[in-house]
Amino acid sequence: MPQLTVCPSCAEHLEPEDKFCGNCGAPLADADPPLLGAEHLTGADADAEHLTGADADAGHLTGADADAEHLTGADADAGHLTGADADAEHLTGADPDAGHLTGADADAGHLAGADAAGAGRDGESAFGVIGDAPTGSYSLAPPAPGHPPQAAPAPQAAPIPVTVPVSSSTAERSVVPPAPPRAGAVDPRQGMLAQPEPEPAGDCVSCEAGTVGDDGFCTRCGHRAPRERDHVERQLPTVAAVSDKGLRHHRNEDAFALAEAERPDGGRAIIAVVCDGVSSATRPDEASAAASQAGGAQLANDLADGAEPRQAMHEALLTAAAAVSALAPPEAAGDPHFNAPACTCVSAVLIGDLLTVGWIGDSRAYWIPAGGTQEPARLTEDDSWAARMVEAGLMSEADAYADPRAHAITGWLGADAEELDPHTASFHLDTPGVVLVCTDGLWNYAESAAELAAVLPSGARTDPLGCARSLVQVALDGGGHDNVTVAVLPFPAVDGGAEGAGERRA
Amino acid sequence: MASFEKPEVPVFSTEVFQNEYLPEGGAEVNAIVTVTATGGGTGAVRTGAPADAAVVVMVDCSGSMDHPPAKMRNARDATAAAIDTLRDGVSFAVVAGTHTAREIFPGGGRLAVADATTREQAKFALRKLTASGGTAIGSWLALADALLAGAGASIRHGILLTDGRNEHESPQELRAVLDACAGHFTCDCRGVGTDWEVKEVTQVASALLGTADIVADPGHLAEDFRQMMESAMGKEVADVQLRLWTPANSLIAFVKQVAPSVADLTARRADVNARTGDYPTGSWGDESRDYHVCVRVQPAGVGQEMLAARVSLVLPSAGDEPPRVLGQGLVRAVWTDDMAASTRISPQVAHYTGQAELAGAIQQGLEARKAGDTDRATAKLGRAVQLAAESGNEDTAKLLAKVVDVVDEAKGTVRLKRGVADADEMTLETRSTKTVRVKKQA
Ligand SMILES: [Zn+2]
Ligand SMILES: [Zn+2]
């Protein structure tokens, strides 16, 4: 059963079965855990906040939550997965002489020139690629003999009596109005014991006659009231994100975190973390919330301390993974029947013109340049069965993606992850555009970078929140089968922050 | 649970097992609710505090108890063993049952309080248990009800022994007494020998939320009575109600206890309000019971979630105070187009659906056998053999093997035995509702 360990109202220690706090009686079903850095989000002047050193640690970290069902392959839209254009976005790390390499990154790769259809010519490439260690970050080991790539964990039989959504606090710029305050230490059990059941015109959106009880269900028709996490919008000056439950899932298991951090040199780091809970695992919504919050906080802290971005990205993925692993009860360790909480994670960090991405799983980052000056590109390579098979040369791309196992992920964050293999890459951007960081709930409806570019609204750079909303709507219009989450980072940063430290120091 | 329990009441925990995922248009929601009471301590462990309990032992003294003569002596010895098992401070009385009911000890419409002296006095009084007269079980229960009502104890329990049919009152009279006594006290019932009617004894136990069993050999009565009294002494809290909230426009298909035995509670609902009803569960010691709840709801769209039932254990309070909620579990419904999710069957629901079918198959098979319908009896008892084997219900499998020759356990192929002992047939019938819990997965 999903659980909090302390009461959010009075900090009383809770037992695993508690549905209400034994001390103050507060219901625990909708409890909001404290959000890291939330105290930095209350001031009126956003600029002042993210420019002062003291606040830079936590930055503008916001978290959001949301649902995902991307592992079965059944819900993936296979149609756009076989297109030849996929090659153009695939990056390889093989070529060491990329355009904008800096010393420490000299072993890095770049866009695979020939495939990139004009985007990857040396010296004039849209952006250099600073890849992983010599082999680059995209080589995926072939499956070990006798150990087929792990398919989506088998659906769990369902002793899940109560769902406890873990929802982030409302941030300063939250577009979602804060939830009305709950009644204090009134024992909610009394509500159901009242002899004459009161039936005023209710706040239930399903039957419009009942009222929503403290456990989130209508006391008349039983329908679950919409949760804060069903649709979440956040924006900071330089980045925005939207997460939505979609049309076919009962819960949003996606989550994201946004942050800005001031670098020691006065530059600004813009951070977006997007996670997708593994539906077949236990408490996937908690996994994605924990990973996005922990990963976002780690990035904000390390980058404010001056950490090298790819190193910070690597650390943040490990931190996020540890946060998810910590959700698995210790007594379940080694139990093959326990499906530990799990999620994917993809992050993007923009510092000046340096874009760093990091990921585990099949959530993705894309670069969509403005005005057709360059080809759009996918910046990440899925940890998925199909990608592995193609990478290992065992199947053609068409065959691999037509296989029912195509979308089974081969890498994830969670206590039962066989090996943690964070991928990171950096790119120098030299033309205006937007970076998209998203879950498969979006890319299932616009898989290639070119398809995403085609549905990107005009004005994406100046209105990242509008852009994120619009992209979410694309997924919903396409059927909204999965939870959908997308973060939009304009380049150059929309408020001019990316132009540099010098201005701010002056 | 959070700490709102009084120290002497066990802590109740509830666990819900279900597959909450329904396909588009799916309406039936099934769940197994496991309720476990712990922390009260059992009779063997508890010492000290005066027990807030009262017990009346009803012993059949009809003329048939003298055939053979050892039967009456065994009944006296068994009652003595039960008296020895009484905790100090427990109120008790002994009633002799014939076509009427007679107080044997202490008499005067009162109960005695157990201590060394009263226990000896009571055992001495058992010589007055002599066999002569008829059988009117309702009159025994009515007397027990009156005695227990005066005791003011919160745990009120009866132990009833009979050896013959309820010949000296009509079924309607017995039914009326049971209706009057239900909720006043709980009662365990035993049939000794093989001349009693299984349905009469199980009817009494079921109405009064107690156990029913056969003691075919009167020599085993003493041990059985000692165990029954030990179990009664372990009860910590009485009158616990299973409270069920269900949404508007839904239908409760059934509410059954399914472990440790099958008992259909559906018809025993007492409405609390339009969407809430109480089902009696009797008294609890340190024990665990499973309930199967089946609710039909109005289907909602894919991606929708609703609460199909809220199951709580409540304890009525005296006066105007609201009842205390001892534990609660939520039964949910989530509509999905993920076939893998919606076609999954909860192992617990499947198991207890099978156990309930097993009990029904045995009862129908034995009825058909009595009616001479060999084909139907063979089919039903064969199915029972198959279900018992599948679910690992070894006790029931052994009882079945005394009534049928098992040809193929897995296929449920059986032949009816000839010359089945009455005791074996009655044992199978009486214990047909006993279930086993879900086997742990390897
Ligand atoms: Zn997804
Ligand atoms: Zn409603």
C-alpha cells in the first residue's frame, strides 16, 4: 500500500496501515509531501529570486506529477515507428571531431554526418555533440545470452487497497489554483457514520449531486474526484511544462520538475526533468514523483555549486534512481514477485548555449530549431528492446519496431533495475529553437523530430507554456492513450538570461 | 492503525485483494477482504482482569441420551471439562434441555461467577443431568437468552449439545426463537451421535454466528467442549458489524464470509442509510476471517475510477455516541482498455469462488444422494473432489473420500460408495462449509 511515513499535518510517525493520522486525524490519502525548495518559491519577484546566491541552491524547483502505460507495445502507435526518417535523428557518438568540442570532451562524438541530412556537417553542424566516453553514449550492449531483454514486468495481481497520490506542492507560478484547504483534525470517519446522509448540491463532477469525501471519492456515486496531478502546468521564466493524465488512464503516473539555478560565474542553468512511471510496477506515480523531484533538486544544487553539467547530469540520474529504489520496502528485496516502483527519467540542462541531456528509459529529448534553418533532431536513444536489437545489429529497424516487444524498456530507475546505465550527452546550440523533453505519451503521436517540428506551434520560443499545452493537445487529439508530459526550453532563453553572466553582473 | 482502540479490544486490520481493473462496460466488482484481529490475547494467555463474558451450556437430556448409557455420562464429563476451562470471573450457567428447558446450575434465573468454589458446585450439580423427555431446542435457547440478558456481560455465548431431532416444536417455532435471539448472543452447536439433523444444528449455529460440528463418538465430547470453551474465553469483543458502503445505483450481489468457513451474510443486512448497511459478524478474539464482497456498479468510461465499496468493521457504542470504526478497506473499480489488466483474475477471488462452489457441490451432491439421484450425486460430488484437490482443501478431500471412490481427482471422476457410514456422511455435510486459505505462491 502506498504510504507516507509522517503525517503531513502534524509530523506524527505513521504506521503502514494508517489511513488517517492517529495524532491529529488528518486524512492521509491526499497528503502533499513537502517539496524541496518550495520555500524559495513564495516571493513576488521571480528575477530577484533566481539571481540571488542564497536561493540558487534550490532554484526554482517545481515538481509535477502525472501516468504511463508505455511498456506493453500494444498502445504504441506503430505506424510512425518504421519511417526511414528515424535515421536522421539518431545520433551516434562515433566521430570524435565534432564542431564545438572543448578540451575535456575531446573524445566525444557528434551527429552522424551522413545520416543527418545536412544537419551534421563538420564545422557547420547545427550543434556539436559532446558524447559519452569513447564509444559514445548510444551503443547499447546486446542482450546477454540466456537473458532476453527484460520485457515489461508482468502485471501485478492487485492487492492495492488504497491509492495515495503523491502530489507536489503548488509552486509560485503554478497555473493550477491551489487546492482548497482541508478541514483540520476532524475525524473523517465520522462523515460516513452520519445517520441521515446529507445530500446538498455536490461538488462531484460526475454526478453533480454528491460531495467528495476525504478519501477523494464521491460519497454518493463513488467516482474519484479529479486529482491535482491529473493536469499540471508549471512555468518558470525560462522553461515551462505540462503534464496530463490523458484520456484512457485513471491516474497520471508521469511527473516533472523544473528549476533554475545560478552558476558561480553568474550564468544561469535551466533545468527540466521528466519521468514516466512504469505502469506494471507498484506505485509508479510515486516513482516518477520521487525521481523528478530528487533529480531536479540534485541538478539545481550541483549546478549552483559549479559542477560540470554532464557530471551533474550523471549524478542526478543516480540520485533519482536511488530515490525510486528507496520506495521499495526492504522486506521485498529479493522477492521476485514484488514489482518494485519504477520509472524512466530524462533531463535537459541549458547553460548559455550548452545543452546537456541525460536519460534512462524511453522518455526523450528533442531539438527543434526555429525557422527551418536546421533539421530537427532527437537527442536521446531509447533504452528499449527495439533500440537494442537494432543497435546490436540483430534486427532491422522495421522488424524490431514491428515486434510486440518493441517498446519494452530495457533500462529504468527502480530497486529491481539490473544495472544502472545513465546516458548523458552535451550539445552546443547556435541557432534559435526549442528543446522538448517528453514522455512517450507525446512521442507516440509524433515520433520523429520532423513530426514534432511539424506540430510545434508558432511562437513556441516566446510562449513555452502555450507550446507545451499545444503539444499535449496533439497527444490528446491523437487519442491520449497514455499520460503525456512535455517540458519546453526555448533557446536562447526567453527572458534573455542565456545571453550571459556579464549582463547580470553589471 | 492509528491508536484509537481501547486496550482490551483487539486491533483490527483489513486488507483488500481484488483486480480493480474492469474492461469497458464491466460492472461486477469482486474483492476479498481479510480482517485480522490481533493484540487482544487469547484465553490461555490472559490472566488478571475480570472477564466481561457470560456463557450458558445447554445439554440435551432427552430420553435418547441414555442409548447407549455412556452418552449421558460423556455429556456430563464434557460439561465438566468446559466448566474447568472457564476463566475466573466469567458468568456461567448450565441448562438441561428436553421438550422444555431446566436450570441445573446455579438456578433462580441467575448466572454464577466462575471461581474454584462455583466450578466445584457446578460440577456437583451435573448429576442432575439425567435423560428423560423430548427435544425442543428453541426452548433451551430462549432460556439461555433470558439468563444471558440478565448478566450484563458484553461477550455473551452459548454452547449447545444435542443428540436428536428437534421433534417437540415446529420449525417455525425454532425460527422465531432464532430470530429473537440473533444478535443477543453467539452459540456453538454440536451434534453427538448420528441421530440428529445436520440442517437443524447448522441453522442454529449460522443464525447465532457460531460453529457447528459433529461429535460422532461421545467419548470425544470432553475434548471438544474444552476446545469450544477455550475459544469462547478468547473472545475479546462482541457485536462487531461489517459495514458496507456502496455507491448510488449499485447493487450488492452478495456478502459472504469465506474463511474459516462459508457463511452467506447477504440477507442479514441491517440498513444504516441509503447506501450503507451492517452485516453481523459476532464476537472476535485473535483471529482472521475473509469476506467476499460482490458489487454491481454502473460502468463508467475507460480511464475512470470509482469506489465500488467501502468495507469497515464497526463496533456499536452505547447511547448517542457514533460507532467505533475498527478497520476499513476500499474496494475500487478502474476501467481500462488494457486487456492484460482487466482479464487478470485475483487469485484470492478465484480461490474463494472455488471454495464456495465446493461447499455448494457437497451439499447438493449429498441431497441428490439421499434422494436417490445417482447421476446428479456423482456429478456434484465429483466436482467437489476436483475443487478440493485444486485448492488444497485436504480435510474436505479426506471426508469426500469416505463417501465416494475417487477415480481421477484432477478430472473429478468418482463413484458413489455403497454402505457409507452415517457418521461419515454427516461429518462431510456438517463440515462442507469449511474452507482453506489461499496457498502461498512458491
Ligand atoms: Zn508513457
Ligand atoms: Zn458523485
